[in-house]
Amino acid sequence: MFDSIFKYIGYLTISLLIGVISIISDEGTVSFIQKNAYSILTTLITLTVLHTTLTGLVLNELIKFKKENNSNADISKTLKALKRNSRIELILIISSFLMLVSQNAIIYFAKGYEVYILVAVNSLISFSLLYFIYVVLDTIEAWYQLLSNNNSTTKK
């Protein structure tokens, strides 16, 4: 529990730093993240598709593991975690898109807070990208672990 809390605090901190640095480095002009925001959204959608495919592979290996070991292992927690990750991914894509679309309107009504709004948008996009990379890497790691376990049990 505390590991995940610290992990997310770390991601938020890194995302906030990236958001601030991207604004500072461009001296008030459009930041690198802002220039490439829609490409990043496309990348997030692509990573979602990759994660969905990997989730299917993980589920197949879990079922195989359960059958080969004749176990009554409860995989419901794993299924809930995979479902939760997918929901978070969709929420991050929608949030990032809405922030990008509405940022100019927000800036128009919140004169004087432009830098803070841009930092928030850049931080959200950075967090989304970092989270997606983490989830994909975590799923790949789980898949390889299941593959190695399934291969070692079939050889016995």
C-alpha cells in the first residue's frame, strides 16, 4: 500500500518538475510538451492498445498457469488491478484531452495565471506518459514472469 502511495507521489513530483522545466526552458513561449501534446495523446492511445493486448496475454498465461497447476488460485485481485489500470488510462487520456482543448479558455478567464495553467497541463501530460510507460512495463514484466513459470512447470 505504502509502496504505491510513494510511487505515485514520485510520479507526481517528477511530472510537476517536468511541467515547470518545460515552461522555464522555453522562456514563456509554447513549451515542448505543448508543441507535441496531440502527438503525445496519440502515443497514449497507442500505449493503451499495447497494454490491452498485453493484458490479454497475461490473462491467457494466468489461465494456463491455473489449469496446469490444478490450483484454485484466486486471480480476482489481478483482474481487478488490470481493470483499474485500464480505467485510469482512459481517465488520463480524457483528462489530458479536455485540459488541452480547454486550456485557452481557462487562460482567457484566469488572466495572470497562464504560467500555472500551462504547468498544470504539462504536468498532467507528463504524468500520463509516465504512468502509461509504468503500466506497460509492469504488464510486460508480469507476462514474462508467467511465461517463465509456465515453462518451468511444463518441463517438470
